[in-house]
Amino acid sequence: MASFTLRPTDRREFDSLLGGIVQQFPDARVEAAHNDTWQSYRVDVSCADPAAGPLIAWLIDTHGDCPRT
């Protein structure tokens, strides 16, 4: 299982990240929040095996510079 919080730096990255996860990994659980005024963006995602490995690989490949915890 994979579970982490991603902190996109801007709205464009937030939309790309959220859309990509929802499209590519429909079984992932996603909670997202944003505040454009404060430029604050957060995407919480968790995914059970066996999809966790491909999700992590996709994140590293497409959003590798996005801060995450």
C-alpha cells in the first residue's frame, strides 16, 4: 500500500496531478484541496497493492519534482 501527501507548487500542476491520478489509477483514494488566493495546494492519495507500485512509478516519472510526504 502507498499513502502520501503531495504539495503541488501551482494550480497547473495541481490540476495535472489530480487529473492524471484519477484517470490512470481509478482505484486510488484521493482527497484534494486548494486555495488559489493563498496559492496552497494539497493532494492526499492512497492506493492498495498491486496498483501502488505503478502509481509511485508514474508519480516519479511525471511529477518527480512535486514535494511529497
